[in-house]
Amino acid sequence: MRENRLWSFLYKLQDKQQKWLWLRSCYFGLKTTGPLLLLGILLQGLTLSFFQPHGFFYVIYRLDRQVWVPQANFIIHSLSCIVFGMTLLLLCTAVAWYRARLFSKKETIPSMVIALFLLFLFNFHTKRMPSARLGQVILNGNIPFIEVLFLGLVSAYFYHGLNKFLHFKSLWSIAGATVSLGIVLRGFKHLFNVGFFASLSGPLFAEISSLLGDDQTQLGTIIVREVGRNLLVWLGFVSPEQILVAHTDSDLSRANLSAALIKNNLEGLPHPLNIYSLSDSFAVLGGYGQIMALLLLFILFSRYRKRRRNAWQNFLPVFLNLNSSFLVGVPVFFNVILLIPFLIVPTVSILLAAGAIKLNLIPPAVYQVPLNTPTILNAFMGTNGNWDALLFTLIVLLVSMLLYYPFFKVTETTLYRIQKGTE
């Protein structure tokens, strides 16, 4: 009975979420830019895996001997930056266009222009030169999704307010109001980045930094850190080209590595439970939120061809731990149903891994693995090829799929009901 109430609540919550106009606008923009973002992610994956000195295939095929690799790296990286910049432009204008269209078709073009202006203003930077200060707009994959979505929505609501409530009709009055809005928003951005919060960097923030630091061995703090990071990702505080970097440079990881090299085995390490052996090895299969499990569910069980195709298109990037394109394609951002497994599944994976290491079923990972190592090989290579670690990784992935499955079914049923309602 309680389970039925839970799923009934989830269905109602999903139905209610579909009526949020701001969220529908965000999802329209995300789905519109999905193919372009996927292209950028594929280019980024090619650069990181093949042409970066610590890339997986770069190490495997010893590409350091090839003289053409640096030039190829520069070209592919430049192309990926261009694609990411185009993606952000399209995302911002698409969100503004869709939300303005829900107000009135006449408001779409002005809202898009305002969105472009705000996006450029937010990312305008000056460089100090010996003789002058040069300004440039930098649009690349480092801009978080939440910023672009926010500017698109603000543009549509702002122009609607000017048009309906303040009755601004002339071009000059609208332009002046837009410039004023841009200055205010840019001021708030600067305040939160370097001013206000910088002055509060006292004992409280020092304590939080200590709690969430890389050198923590307490299981609770590792879980809190993982949940907090995934929550921020769910809220859109992640950029298109953001990648996962293993915590192998911490003092604990170095101590474990030194002990393993001295003993020539992985037994009796000083810190067997740490971020690298738990979170980095078993809680990020496919990237943030253990997303490989959800992707496999789409491939194996989705009744919709479009969803299966999107999952197959993102299989290689997710396999290499680049999942921002898949997060956009689902979408996972602001999805209240998927928030639950997005936070819980990595936590369960960490607990399972901690139990297995404590019971000596698997050794802890200590060795550094190449950048963008295929997701299921993280623990295997981090333990210098321990087959028990590889088998346990597959078990964790299967458990993650089982935990994701009920929520996956809710999204499938909701999509079916939406399509039936539009017929």
C-alpha cells in the first residue's frame, strides 16, 4: 500500500512538473541543442582520449611518438570550443524564444535579442595589455548550463514585463532598460564571485572545506561530498566540457600508492577507504550520478525509439565518463523524479564498495589511471588489473540499474500519458 502511494505521488509530481512553463522552456532549449552538444562532446572525447598526454588511448597506443599529435590536438580542441560556444548561443536563444512564444509570438524576436546581449555581457572580459585594455567575449564550454538557462528565461520575462506592465514601446527605452538590467546582473555576478562571498571566507567556510576535502577517509563525509556534487549537477551547475578528474594527487592517495609500491601488493594499506577507492572507482560509472545505469536501461527497455537512439548516440561519451550530452538529452536537469536515484544510487555504490573492501573481497584502487579510462575499467586498472575488482564493478553497475529501474518506468509511463493526451 505504501509503495502504491509512493508511485502515485511520483506520477502526480511528474504531471505537475510538466505544467511548469519555465521548465518546459528549459527542456525545449536543452533538447534543441542536444545534437550540437553531442558533437562537441565527441570532439572533446577524441581530444582527451587520443591527443592528451594522460589520455587513455594516448597511453595505450603510445601516441607520444607521433609528431602530428600536438597539431591534431590543437585543431580538434579548437573545433570543440567553437561547437560549445554555438551550443550555448543556441540554448540561450531557444529558451528565450520558447518562453516568449508562450506569452505572445510578437515577443519572441526581442526576447532572443535581449538574451544574446545578456549572454555576451555576462561573458565579456577585459585583458590588461602593456599599452591598453582589450575586451573580448569568451563563449566556451566552461559556462554552466544554469547560467545560460537563467539568462534565457530572464530575457523572456523581462521583455514581457516591459511590454505588458511598463508599456515600453520605443526601441530606445527598451534598449536602456536592457542595458540597466545587464549592468545589475553583471554586478550581482561579480558580487557573488569575488566580493560578498570572498569576505565571508572565515571559520565556517574553512570547516566546510575541511569536511569536504579530498583527504577525508570518513565514509560519511565521502557520501556527503558525493551527494552535494550530484545535487549541484542536477541543478545545472555543470558546464558542457566539465570532466571528472580522479583524486590521485591527495596525501591519502599518495600514502596508499607508496605503501603498495613498497609492499608490492595492495594489502594493509594505511587508508583503504578514501575518495579515490570508493567514489572515483565505483560511484561515477558513466559520470555524475552513476548515469551509465540509466543509459543502459534506455537502450534495453525503453519503448520509444527516440530515447533508444539518443542513448546509443551517447553510449561512447558516457562510456568514457563524458555525460553532459546525455544529461541534456534525457533531460536530467531539474527532473524531480530522477533526482532521487541520481543521489541515492552513487551513495549505495559507495556503501557496497566500502563493505567489499572492509571484508577483503576486493582491494582498494591506488594506481592512477589514464584520463577518460572506460567507465567499467576504473577500479580494474586502479588495482593493477585485479579481476575481482572488475567483477565487482559489473555487480555495482547491475545493482545501480535495478535501483534506477522504478524511476525509469515512471518517466516512461509519464511520456506515454503525455503522448496519449496530445493525440
